[in-house]
Amino acid sequence: MPRDKMNKRLIAVHIGQWLPLLGFALLIAFGAEKESGAPVFLPLILIIVSWLLTPMFVLRNFIHALRTLAAGFDSSILRTARWHKLAMFPYFLLSVSFWGILPMGMLNPWLIWFVPFLVPLSVLGLGSVWLTMLSTSGYVIAQIVLLRQNGTFTLKQCGVHIVLQLLPVTNALGNIKLIKMFAKSAPPGSQS
């Protein structure tokens, strides 16, 4: 069943998304160096590995979402995506506030030397947050395309819902709207 594979792949994204925040928390808790003077590498490794794995997880979810197109419209995929989107919401809030506040260090004149590092780091962090959001949106976009193919959506409605899936916060709201529209009655040609 595509939904079981979807759950497993999205759980991998959930684990991967918390690694950079865990890395930064460890870095803050332990400091940049141990008492012996050796740097603490574990937090930095967690951050780098998760940023390398995130695009791989997202690509893997997109490929699986494309495979769900062959199965036809399934409203349970929308419901599963909704729960994963809601589970990602605390991560989204925490990450956006962290990566959004990080460049505020540039306002301190003593930290001006870190500007070349803080801005790219913040952009990379926010990009990682956006990519994890897209991992669930791929499944919803696939279902929107199927609704368009079934004739349930016009081209304009399809475009609006796809754009909603590409933007933070509106992706969850758009998904909830789709569930309300199609949870009780399945569109023509569907499996539900």
C-alpha cells in the first residue's frame, strides 16, 4: 500500500529534520571545545549530515509521490500528509525562529566579523526547513494533479492548490481544505 511506504519515508524526514537542531543544542550545551581543548565534532557532524540527507529524503519522497499517481486518487494520502504536516509544525516554528534570529547577531558590532558565515548558514537552514516541508507537499501535489486529470479541478484551481502547497503554513491549510472537500465523497475514477 502506498500509504505505508509514505509513512516510513516521511518518518525518515522527521528524524532528519531534528538532527541540526539537536546538533546546535549540543553545541550550545557543551560549548565549542572540551576541557582538553579538542573541538566537539558530534554536533557539527549532526548538522552537516542532516543537511546532506534532507535533499535525499525529499527526492525519495517526490519519487514515491510520483508513483502514487499510477494508483489513482486516494483521500487517505491526503489525510496521512495532514498528520505529517501537523507533526512538522513545531519543528517549523522552532527552526524559522532560530534561523530568522541568527542573523540578528549582525546588529552587534563585535560580531560583524561573523556576517560572512551567519547569512549563508541562515539561508541554508531556512532552505532545509522549506525542503522538509516539500517532502509532504509532493504527495498532496500528486493528488491535486489526479484531481485535475479526473476533471474535478479546473486548471486554475489546480494551479492555486499547487502554489498553496509550495508555501509554508498555507500548505497545511490547503491540505485541510482538500480533505474537507474530498473526505466524504471520492471523486470519479478514484479508489476510495
